[in-house]
Amino acid sequence: MKKLMLLVAGGVGYVLGARAGRERYEQIKRTATRVKQDPRVQEKAHQAADLAKEKAPVVKDKVTAAASSAADKVTPSSNGDHRSDLEDQLHPDSTARQEDPYPQGDLP
């Protein structure tokens, strides 16, 4: 599937960027139409669509669970002291731990 998408993307990129003129464009367009109308390609496209429809509820549940988990991780704690919680997780030499992380005066 990845190879097919790569080939399609490459073909589209070539068509859009081709400087070979109208004749080459028409040749590529005919080839693409012939491939699109090939029964084997249509069958694979239908199989992919059916698989996507079949797996959609499962994917939806997983995405919902992941989003809920992520939301729980970023929900503020009840004590309201977020800065100290974050500072505890930072590297000791991090400029975020400094009172004034921006240098004063002229730069070298």
C-alpha cells in the first residue's frame, strides 16, 4: 500500500512538474486512466475501502482513548502549583529554572 501511494505521489509530482509539454502530459494522463480503470486496481481499492469501514469503529475507540489519556495528563492539578511541578522535571542546568534566563547587556 505504501509503495502504491509512493508511486501515485511520484506520478502526480511528475505531472505537475513536467516540462516535457502537452504531449507527455497526455501520455501520462492516458496511462493513469488506464491503471485506474484496471479491474485489479479497482478490486484492491474496494478491498481497502471495505477494510477501512470495518476497522473504523476500532480506530475511533483507540483514538478516543488516547485523546482522553492525553487530556488527563495535561489537566491541571488541584493545587495550582504547576511551575514547581514542571521545574522538578527539568534538567538542573536548564534556563527555565533561572529567575532571568535572558542575558543582560551587549552580546559578544
